[in-house]
Amino acid sequence: MKKTYASKDIAVSYDARLCIHAARCVHGAPEAFDQNARPWIQPEKSAADTLARVISECPTGALRYERLDGGPAEEAPASVMLTLEKDGPIYVRGPMPLFDSAGNRYEDAGTRYALCRCGGSGNKPFCDGTHGSMGFES
């Protein structure tokens, strides 16, 4: 389920299906990403530049943004970087399209996503955080 929250300067989209609660948003801009507030994303409470920087650090791509103030769009890295998170997913960053076994492209993947490594995700090939509850160790 994707939702969009906008201020006059930036629109922040959130796809709950991709979020694994890495919490980089909450730590990076707690005034705008407050899990106890409703709505929990309030882009008007932070500068667009700050939000763009924090959102670009979301390892799953659950958060994305569109600048409404003429500011720069998020740039995809020129090369692909894969990071194995200890006891967690494979983080993918860069221009690496993702396809299923039938050759269909996952349009949700974008240029930042987290792949399941424990085998327990209910949202395969994406990680859904199940590794934490099943005690997965890498």
C-alpha cells in the first residue's frame, strides 16, 4: 500500500510493503518521521533538502520523494552496490533491475531495495523483516 504525504516543497511516498523498519528515517529526521504521530510522515516539519538526504538513505526504497520546489531529484548511483546486512537482507543500490522467474520486471524495485536472504519473507523476493523474528543468522 503506497501513500503520499506532501508539503509545498516535497512529496514523500511510502510503500509499507517494502519497509523493514530500518529506522534511518526516524533517526535522520525525527521531526518529520514520528511513529507516534498520525500521520506518521509530516514533510512540512522538515526542510526539503533534509528530507531528500534522509530518504535517499532508506535502504529498502520504501521511502521515495519528488521535489516540488525545483530542487534536485534523487539520482541513482552509476554503479550497483550490494551490501549483506549482518543477520539480515541483501541491500541493493543502483541501476539493477529485478525480474521474476517468468521474466516480469518488478517495477517496485526502483534503485534501492532489500532482498530476502533468510527464506522466510512473505513478500519475496523482498525482505519483510521476518529474519528478526525467526532468529536468522548469517
